[in-house]
Amino acid sequence: MDPAATSPAALAQHLSDTMAAIHRRGWCDGTGGNFSCVLQRQPLELLMAPSGVDKGSVAAEQLIVVDGSGTVLRGEGRASAETQLHLALVETCGAGAVLHTHSQAGTLLSQHYGPQGSPAQPHADVAYLGLHDLEMLKGLEGIPSHASRIAIPVLANDQDLQRLRATAEPHLAQAPYGLLIAGHGLYAWGRDLGSARRHLEILEFLLEQHWRQLLLQSLVGGRANATPTAGPARSRVRVTGIRHVLLDIEGTTCPVSFVSGCLFPYAASRLEDFLQVHASTPAVQELLTDVQTAWEQDPDPEAQALRQGGHGAVVPYLRWLIEHDRKLTPLKQLQGLIWEQGYREGDLVGPLFADVPAALRRWSSAGLELSVYSSGSVAAQQLLYGHSSAGDLRPLFQQWFDTRIGPKQDPSSFAAIVRALEVAPEQVLFISDAVAECEAAEANGMKVLFSDRDGNPCRDPGRFERISSLDDVDLLA
């Protein structure tokens, strides 16, 4: 329900009814939870429940109105201290409604996956709960397939709400319409109250399912369909004779879901607006001509069906390519332009795992050289590290490699990298979450570690030594 398309009284009744329904589900017992929706944006006004009351029995006329600073403008009662997070979601994500619950599953999983350390430590402010291959994921806006992956940020709790807001903001753009606060519960949002409620129900279902799978796993030793627990007890790994560290990205230094669950939907949702502004530029015109040619030659019946009644517009075909993860060069270049704009404008942030920035700085300070080898383009790699959750980390890296040097599962690709690095193969440590890539690097003589992160689709390291954090690794020259 769009606030611009309904009266304040109707919106208030809708919010009251929504809170009552959420309360009946047992997701905000006692006085728990806080709920808001946008009443107007210029100037910003939020309609929300007052703090300290039973959210299952708040009548429409008992709701309060707060401004963009969280000050109560109208109504009886005080605003929740967590209004700051509501405002951050409205301002950063364009949310039209924010719903915060304290369900058992959300609270328990936020404790289980929450970051270690305090919010005062920048490297320990966020962890991720990964989910994939679940049919209910399609209930989240922009998720096209059960095979998609999402990574829900889990933030360390903090009673300083301004600081918690500042901690949350860099992670909001790529969050899948929800985030967890450790030991506290779930925040879900959407473009309006109806979509926010749908996202809340979907995320609560997924959290409840995941929690039950973890219980089942502990009882019968089965393998859960969603992300398992962290696996064996962590132990430190010592690797000697190393001069150079070569790092994969997805599943090694950032969540595997970032590209499929954030970058791809971001590009798809902004394609039309981007082309309206930039289609007349020579570079974009050339790319669109290449896309049109590829479309005409594409034998897939679905692709051809899109041409009927499409009036030559390539946007539907581009979105279809993104949804099916088709590797078309001009599409990748268009996506790169859109992502570059998103990073520049602060919509996108590279969500590095909490241990990564400190490890990179530590290794660089010790005199080790660092490079990246990813299937994503060098430009995409540099955007991620240049606009990461820990700032611009590009100066820490010496070289960048993508599949132009060769496929990642081909030993000859790693031989070419060794030549470019001008080191002996045994002086290079390669870290990746893909066993086939580890095998290709090992075949070339490199030393190898397998990255086993929460949310990774493959958790079996094969014959390789497993790490779940870069903090587990001691490197010696």
C-alpha cells in the first residue's frame, strides 16, 4: 500500500492490522518489536507504534508520527530508541515500511551467527548467515529462482543506536530486505507495507526452517539443505616459504551470494533507467548493438519469444540474460557500468568477511605480496575492493587476474599467473572455495588452502586443508 495512494487514516489502520497479525504469529511477544511505515517523504514523517506497549493491541489512533530525526511530532508516547535503524533503512534503501521482530528463530540464529568482538572493533561488526537452494527465497523481491543465494548480514548488538546505525548503513544496500542484530532479532523492509510484511514472513519462514535443520542435523547427523554450521573446530594453519598470496573473491573474501543476490538484481532493476540516461553515448550504443546482434542469433526459444512484440527494445532480453546467468560480454560490460555508478553513489558496498581486511593489512605489512584471481572482471574486482566495507583496499594488491588469463580450473592459467608474478610456484599460496580450482593450482605447484565459509555451496574440502577464516592462517616466508 503506497502512502501516496492512500489516506493517512487508511495507512494507520493497515499498520495496526499488520502489527496485530505479526503479534499473533508470536514474533513480538510482550512489548517486543517495533514497526513503522512512511507517511510522507518530503519532509520525512514515519508512522509507528509507540515504545513500551503491546504491539498486538495498538489501535490506529494510538500510533505516533516522528520526523527524520526521530522526534515525535504527533501522538501520545515516545519513539523507540531503534527508530534510528528505521530511518537508516528508509533513507538508504528507500524502504516504505520497516518491521522488527523478536522471534525465537531470529534471535537464536542471530546469536549463533553473530560476529565475534564488539562494535567498537571495525573488523568485527558483521557476519553473514547464508541461505540457498530454497523455494521460498522466490518470495523476496528480485529473487528469480530457488537456486539463488542470499547472505543476511548479522550485526553486533550495540546500545548506542547512532553507532549501530552507522555500523549498519554500509551493509544495507546488498542486504536481502532483511538483517539480524545479534541476540536481538530480525529487521525486514520493503517498498511499501505490503511488501515489507511479505519479506518479513518469507525471512521468518527461512530462519525457522534453518533453525530446525540445524537441530535435525545435530540429532541425526544429516546434512541440512541450507548453510550448515561452521563445521569442525577451528585450528591454526601454518604455511611456510610463502612470498605471494593469491585470493579468490566469492566464498573466500566475501559471501558467494553477493553477485547473484545483490549485483545481478541491482543491475537488472536499474537497466532501464541507466539506458534512458546513457543510451546515446557512443560506448553504450556500441554495446547495445552487440546485444541486439546476439539476441538475433540466440537460438533459445525463450529468447526468441521475447522478440515478439518487443519493438526492438533490448531491456527484456538483458534481464533474461541476467536471470539465466548467461555470459554475454556486452552484458557484463553494461553491468560493470551500472555497478560502477552504484559503488560511486554509495548504493553498493563490497561486503568483505569480518576477518579479511585485518588479514590483508597484516600480510602486506609483513612484506607479502597480494593478488586477486576471480571469474569477475578486473574492473569488477577493483570496484569491490575499492568500495569495500573496510574502505579502499586496492593499494594492498599488486596484481589482478580474471579469466582472460585462462579458466580457473585449468592448471595452465595458474602457470601463466606464476610467470606474471615472477615467483616460483611453491612460493605462492592460493585460497579458494572451489576444489577444482584448488586442484588446478596444486597441479602447477602452488600451495593451497580451501575456504569453508558459511553460505558457500561446497563445504567439502576434499584432500585440501580447510580454513573458515583468514585469521586461521599463519604465513611464514
